[in-house]
Amino acid sequence: MRQRDIFWFWLPLFASWLLMTAEGPIVSASINRLPNEVIMLAAQGIVVSLSVTIESPIINLLATSTALVKDRASYLLMRRFTLHWMVLLTAVSIIIAFTPVFDLVVRHWLGTPDEIAEWVQPGLQIMIFWSAAIAWRRFLQGVLIHFNQPRKMAWGTAIRLLTSGGTVIGLAAFTSWPGVVNGATALMAGVIAEALYATVAVRPLLQNELAAPGESDETPLTYRELFWFHIPLAGTAVMVLLVQPLVTFSLARLDRPTESLAAWPVIFQIMLMARAAALALPEAVIALTRGPDTYQPIRRFSLTLAGLVALAVVLFTFSPLARLYLFGVQDMTAEVGTLAQNSLIYFLPFPTLTVIGMWLRGVLINGRKTTAVNVAMVVNMVVTVIVLALGLVSQWPGLPTAAVALSLAVLAEIIYLAWRTQRFLPIFTTKMATRSL
């Protein structure tokens, strides 16, 4: 397998993630140009944080669908599984957004200041169908990737970005709605547009490759097998996305809470863009791994990618680009923007470590060792909690504490993933031999 083959398969997935990560900066840039921007940006950050936490069990439907949908029967089973998740998570969203559970979660658990919390609730109410739309499109995107059509995934994300960006700009220009309402409406419109596109894009496969029951020597996939394949990945995603509320919880109790809560969404967006290359990697690894001969080329590609991401992040942080983005594109206030810029240096290792972690996750998911991926995320969460707790006890600076916690947690996760992967497939040596976990 040539490096260029891996690159051209990975590139549309990367483009999709990069376009997706551009959505948040567009929304926050719009909010920063409206009245009461610091409060609205902080509220928008919590709305997004809670929404993605609720959706977390279905984030990895993309990997599950890529790995398991191979014929008509597995497609229909996966569709039924996805619909069940859509109903469940919509119910959870309604309970949090429209009942007293909101005060319990946002005001008491997260400790959100009242002037911010009052704007979080309308944002969550607008976002109640967010998880359902995400679940549907990730299921269909996995099908597209499995059948070697990753470019359609990128086109869908472009449509999402155009819809959400156009919506937030239009609302800012022609209405007097609060910034958080504009932002939540735009995000909701974007994911619905992408889900509709994915529904249309998968139709040729339903008429051809998935039109009739496939002939395979493998035992037909059952709902029970699908459930137990996905549950460790769902648990992993839940823990990944719980990191945001954990960081929010800590920032609200450390120095300069309002400024830190306003800066955190923008820093998180920068880190998300920096990690887009990594987040596109697991599905490429799953789809392209075809036996021992493919391990070394994929390893080489992944480590090269880690080096390039490290270089890009360093160049952004120490060049005028960071200041241009924060104060030009995002139009942040002097106080919040300076805090964000000074904190970026602490986040430097995070994107590079994520590339390595995502490569190892892809290897294990391809080998159907999803429990190992889940345990690795437990390790990540434990380290995150320990470092954040030390920061709270010692009253360390808020954003640097978050950066150290995230980086050390990913490093611990990589160490565990590498150990488990090496026992399964010795990918760090040129000689490949299969072993059982």
C-alpha cells in the first residue's frame, strides 16, 4: 500500500472534519459582534458542551457503521439500532432543556454563574434534535466510507457549513435575537441539512451494493453483537465529551471564571481544528487495514501526520496568525483575547498526541477490540480528573490547568493503547505476527 493511496482516502475525511471544525469559529465570530458578547459566548460554549455530551453515545456510530455494514441485512440492522438511539437521546435532551433537571445540571453541577445560565436554557431548547440528526448522518457516513465513497462525506459537511454559516450571519444581520439563540439555531440548521444530504447521497448504494441480501461466509450480524460492539465505543465517546463539562466545571471555580469561560470555547475550537487531521484517522485505518502488509504503511502515514500537525500548531501559536485569528477573525475583547493567546502555548502537545491516539484506536477497532479502546478512555478520564482536582485544590491558573490535564490524559491513554495494540498486533516492529489479546 502506497502512502499516496492512504493520503487520497484520508483527505476527504480530513476535509470533512476541517469544514466541521470551521463551523464553531464562524458562529463565535458572529456572536462576538453582537451585544453582551462575553456572556453570550460563555453561554454558547456551555450549550455546545452539553449538547455534544448528550450526543456522545452515538459519536462512534461512524466507526461502528464503517466496520460492520457490509450488506443489506447489516444495513437494516444498523438503521434500526440508530433509530433507537435517536429516540433515546432526544428524550434526554427534552428532559434537560425543559424540566428542573436544567438547574441541577447547569447551575448546581457545573456551577455556572446566573448571568450565563439564564441564556444557556433557550440554546439547549433549540438544540433538542441535535443528537438525532447527528446519529442519522454518522450512521450513513459510515456506510459511505465502507463502500469507498468518503468524498460524499466531505460534500455533506460543506453543505452543513454553508447552511450554519449562512444562518448565523443572516440572523445577526436581519434580527435582534440574542447571540446564543442565533448560534444554536445555526448549528441546528447545519446538522439537519447535512443529515438530509447523507440520506440522498446513500441512495445509489441502496439501489446497487445494498439492494439485495449479500452472500458471505460470515455469520449474519445480530442486534446483540452490534450492541456489544458499539457499547464500548459509546462509553469511550461519553468519556471524551465529558471532558468539556469537567473543564467548564473547573474554569468556573478557578481564577477569572467569566473570562476563562468566554475564552475556552475559542481555544477549544482552535484545538478542534488542529486535531481535524487526527479525528479523520480512525475510519481511514479501519477501512484500509487489509492484513499484516498494510500495518507498516498505515503506521508510517500516521507518524508522519503527527509530525506535520506538531509543526502546524507551533507555527500558528508563535506567528502573527494566532493574534490575527483571535482579535481579527473572532473580534475578541482585549482581556479575553489576551488570556486565550497566552494560554495557547500550554496546549501545544495536545493535537500531536491525539493523532497517535486516534491511529491506535483505529487499529484496535478494526480488530474488534473495542473494550480496550474503552478502558483506554477510562485511563484518560482518571488522569483528567486527577489533574483538574489538583488544580482546584491548589488554585492553579484555569486554562493552563485544563491544557496540562488534557495533554497528560491523552499521553496516558496512548501508553495503554500502545500496550494493548502491541499484544494484539506488534505494529511497532517491522515483523508482524498475530497474537491474541
